[in-house]
Amino acid sequence: MQEVLIRPAQAERPIAIIPVFSADLEARLKEAGASAETLAEFGGFKGAQGQTLLVPSNGQTDTVVLLGMEPGEDTAPFAIGAAIASLPARDYLLPENLEDAAGIILGFGLSAYSFDRYRQSATPRPRLAVPDEIDLDRLNTILSGVTLTRDLVNTPSNDLGPEELASAVADLFQRFGGTGKVIVGDDLLNENFPMVHAVGRASDRAPRLADFSWGDENAPKVTLVGKGVVFDTGGLDIKPASGMALMKKDMGGSANVLGLASMIMEAKLPVRLRVLVPCVENAISGNAFRPGDILKSRKGLTVEIGNTDAEGRLILADALALADEEAPDLLIDMATLTGAARVALGPDLPPFYTDDKELAEDIALMADAAADPLWRMPLWKPYLKYMTSPIADINHINTSGTGFAGSVTAALFLSRFVENAKSWAHFDIYAWNPSDKPGKPSGGEAQGIRCLFDLISERYAGKM
């Protein structure tokens, strides 16, 4: 990861950033000299929030950046940070005692991201020298986790198959001293993960389950489960071409889980962390699972297949059943699960589901404080009636023909595989930014994990 946040001592001739308010704009420009006044006039610089202007400093060879801000208003820290990130690739020095400096710095770091794996030369990026009072280690921990998530989601499926995704889990835990295993191919049947095997068996890239742990075995158990469908054709219920265009991101749940795990381990939070990622490609061949098939799950429930394009909840169900067997203190799953969630809340606001009121309140508060939006949706149990099967314990989709409550019924299906966990939450994320926004470059995205990192830090370490 290219370092974008540094201390002043590391900067090479940094360009000072000077906050400018509209009320003192004229005085600031006069102070900077005639050239600055001319540049501001021709550049339309009015000192609006997030506006930047590179000007010579009082006729000298040095340059400064005028940064528009307004006192007493919402400082929109991500927008200001994004404005700094759009400056030419130089070192910049942030002034001390800036209001919401941490938010501006985080917005800068999130906005400065670029995915350069397939480019012949990396995109040059500015660096920001931050004041000593800022907790730089924590900010870099967050940015490292977000970068890992974005990089994984942005990587195309030809280079990120089930094996490579499982290796990403193993590599991350090896870096921090964790241990685990990867169960591959027919061994999934021997180890009782029949639905993971069924979904992934049609691909010539064998399905697998990555199961890794880190931390003191006696510490509170925090378990993360991520959907790892590296590409989704829809199976025999095949998607149209338009529906496959972004299916490289169908492993976004696992990418977000790994980003969160990276933050937890790098911060050395006092938890026993376990990460479970079922890694599959939902492909088509003669041995693909079919609509109408009955699959036995790890939990023992039989599942009638209503649609092979609803494969993510099947692999999650087996992984959740395994996670639930040791009754973790906190069980979280993340998945790019339903289009219904996007219809309800759009791409920027992922829903989450939990019956734990205290956890739901904490998530809501943390999400707001972290500018990492999430919205609670109900696990409305009467809708389980939509998932009845005449020949199995449950159908895995809404069979009523109404198309109602698609995200809710998916969450309800998963809830059937969680009984022992002290607290469980399911996140139906999009893992993608359709367009550039402050702190959110277009492409793969981390959603909810900054909030969850704050929550886990406060719950188990008593700090944020």
C-alpha cells in the first residue's frame, strides 16, 4: 500500500495548507500578494468549503494551498479531505488545531486510493503530513483495511478465483501470526459442508472453505463470516449479460470481512478472532446444482433450491452453522446478498439485521459517528411463511410469487442457522461505488467495517 499519511519530519518540502474563510478571503489574498489575487479571480476561488487554490506565498518561491472552510457550519470533513487528495502529487502540511482534523485526514486517505495493479505505472498520489496530536497508527490501520477490501473487490475473477481468495485469507492471518486451514473440493463433503460443495462444484476451480483464527483463546470470541463467490453466472438460472457485468464483486462480503480482520489484528484488539470464508465460483456445467434440488446443510436442515442465482445464502448457511457451534460472543456475516437491498436503500446505505437491540443501537451510533452509513432492517419472522417447502425443511428463497421483502427473507433464511451465538448481525452490502464521491472513489468499497472496527474496539478494548 502506498503510504499517503506521514508525519511532518517525513515530508519533502511540504506545501502548507492555509484554511480560508469567506469572511477573511480578501485579507488572505492581499497577504499572499497580487499573484494570488489574480489566480483567485480567474480560478473562481471564493473560499467555499472544500475549494482549494495553489498560490505563491507573498511573492516568494514557496507555494501554499488556500483551503476553503466555513466556521460554525458542517465542515464536511470527507469533502475537504477529498479536495486535498485531488491536489498535485506533492507533500502537504496540515495545520495544527484544525476543526475535525481526524475526519479531514481520513477523508483524504480514503479519497487518495487508486487501484493500480493492471497499470504500467502507479498513479502518483499526494501525501499529507499530519499534526503530532493525531493518532496516525489508528488512521493507517483503518486505511490499510479499507485498501485491502477495495483491492480484493477490484481484482477481476480471472486473477481471483476460489484458491486465490482462500490464499488471501491465509496470507493475512500468517502476517499476524494466526493459524487455520483451507478445506478443498470433495473434502468439503467429508467435513460436512455440503452446500458449499454443491454451489461450487460446477466450476473447474474447486470450492473451498478458509477457516482461520488469531488471538488469545480465552479472550471474547468474535467471528466474521464473509460470502466469497468470486464470480456468479447465476448458475442454471443464468443471469443476462448485464447482470454479470459486476459479478467480480460478488465476493465483496469476504473482502470486507478481511478488511475488518486486518484492522482488528493490526490494532491488537483483545479478542479471539475467527474468520470463515466459503470460496466458490457459481458456474455452469453438467454437475451444477439445479432448481428443485434438495440439499442437506451442515446444520441438518434440508433446503429446497428455488433459484440457483440465490447461491450466496447457501454457502453462508454452512459457514454460519460452523461458526455457531462454538457460541461466539459476537457473530457477524457480510455478503453482497440481494438486489432487493439496493432497491430498498440504494448502493450507499447497506441494511443490517439483528435481534439484539443493544447491538443494533451501538451499530447505529457508531455508523453515524464514523460517517459509515448503515440502516437497521427488521428480521420480520412472519415472512418465514414465504419460504415454506412442501418437501424440505425450508426453501431458500421467497416462493410466494410476490417478490416481496427479498432482503428480509434472505436474512431470515440465514437466521435459521444461528442459534448459539450470543449476538449475531447480518450485513447485506453492495461493496461498490457506482461513481466518485468524497472518500469513496468509484469501484470496490468497504462498507460498514470502519463502524464495526470502532464498535469492537470499544466493546472489547474500551477505546476507539
